[in-house]
Amino acid sequence: MNVITKIEHWGDTHRLSWFVIFRIALGVFITFKGIHFVNNLDQLREMSMNLAYMSAMAAHYVMFAHLLGGPLIFLGYYTRTACLIQVPVLIGAVIFVNFPSGFMSVGNYFELEISILVLLALIFFSIFGAGKYSLDEKRRHDEEMMKGRPKNMNDLK
């Protein structure tokens, strides 16, 4: 077993079932932030006119990560991968976007605190997985069931 498989196995055996509600809320929030980001691309263009190519690449990555990863986290489908795709976005949000404003600054609406909380939640679900009520669990259960069944009709003879 390599290190990643050991971490996944440990996370699968030590997760709490009530964190499913937190995972669903996280997926909805990330999807909402992705839609909000898409609707406010003009603000990004105004902020970074001198780094146009870099900001365009970052904007496309953020849109991809949030609009694809948010629903995947919500459904609990490939949750660990979807969370790992989100982590660079949240690290960038914490360091480059929200950290210069500081903690609890006026007019910031706790953006830094929320970004840190979401980053920690993404790391948590990257380790522990989606939980009991998810498409990942259904997929895992179906794979285990298929191991005990014949793969084709010729195996029945």
C-alpha cells in the first residue's frame, strides 16, 4: 500500500456520518461562489489589466474548479479529487485576495475567515472522503458487489 491508499483507508474508517451535511453545504457554497465569480468577471479585468494573460488563466481555472467541483462535492462523487482541485484556488484566495484586507476588516464581510474555513474543509474532505451518503459510497458498494458476481454469462456455466 502506498501512502495515498493508506490515508484514504484511514479516512474511510474514521469519518463521522453527520459531516455529510457539512459536505453538502460546502458543495453548494463553492458552486454559488463559482456563479458569483462568473457574474463578476469585469471586476477581475479592472483589477489586473497589466497581468491580463495570467489573470485570464487563473479565472478559467477558478471557473472550472468551482463550477465542476462544487456539484461533485455536493453529490459526493469523486469528492477527494474535487476537493484537491479546489485547494489551489482557496490558497490563492487566502494569500492574494483576502489576506491583504486582514482579519475582520470593515467592509470585508469576513471573506478571509470564510476562505480559511473553506480551505480547511477541503483538506478535511480530501482526507476523509465524502461520507456514508454519497455517490462515492454507492460506487464503492457496487464495486464490492461486482467482485462476488460473475463478470459475464459464460462464467455461469
